Amino acid sequence: MRIGELSRLTGASRRLLRYYEEQGLIVPDRRANGYREYDDRYVDRVNQIRGLLDAGLPTRIIKQILPCLDKPRSIHFPDATPEMLALLTAERDRLTERIDVLIRNRDAMSEYLTEVAGCRALTPGGSHGTPNSV
């Protein structure tokens, strides 16, 4: 597929896809005419990249962990320095904290929605709980 189709399927702009390419996050094939050619796996790859960016990871870290996201997994990091491993550990721990907060927020919203639905069910006529005028 060409860049426009990948953009449509992922919601990422063409400019953003070119940026991902500049950063080495995606590496499309090139046709004889110079057009970029993406195979179907790039839809998932772009969505993974966007999710990791949304989670706050910088592109330099994403580039390091992208091989871990491929299946089948063939992970080999000859350049895995102690500093990089410490940084990845810190990023993973930060993500875990964010996930915990998101889960608590989701659960609080669910509880609120359940309570509101229960109160509406008890109100005559399913109104919004406003008192009737006399």
C-alpha cells in the first residue's frame, strides 16, 4: 500500500509517517518510481508506535523496543547498555503507574455510571431526578 492508504488506515498523517521513517521506526520498501510501499504489518506497527508515544515514550526508546513487539520474536540486543536497560526499566515502571491510575479512574467512572443508572431507575418516569412542581 502507499503512504496515503496507510495514513487512512491508521489515522496518522502522511507527514507523521514520514517522520516515523526519518526516526527509523518504520522502513518502507521503495518502488522503482521512488514511491514508498508499505505492507499490511505497518498498520499494526504505526498503531503500536502511536500508543507508545501517547504513553510518553520518546522515539529513541521506541526504536529500541520495537523488535520486542514483532512476532515471531527474535530479540538480540548487542548494544543493550546498562544505561539503556535502566532507562527501559524506569519507563516500564512509569507506564505501570499510569496504567494503575487509568484503571482506578475507569473503575470510578463505572461506579458513578452505575449509581446514576440506579437513581434514574428509581425516579418515576425515568426523569433526571428533578422534583415535580406542585
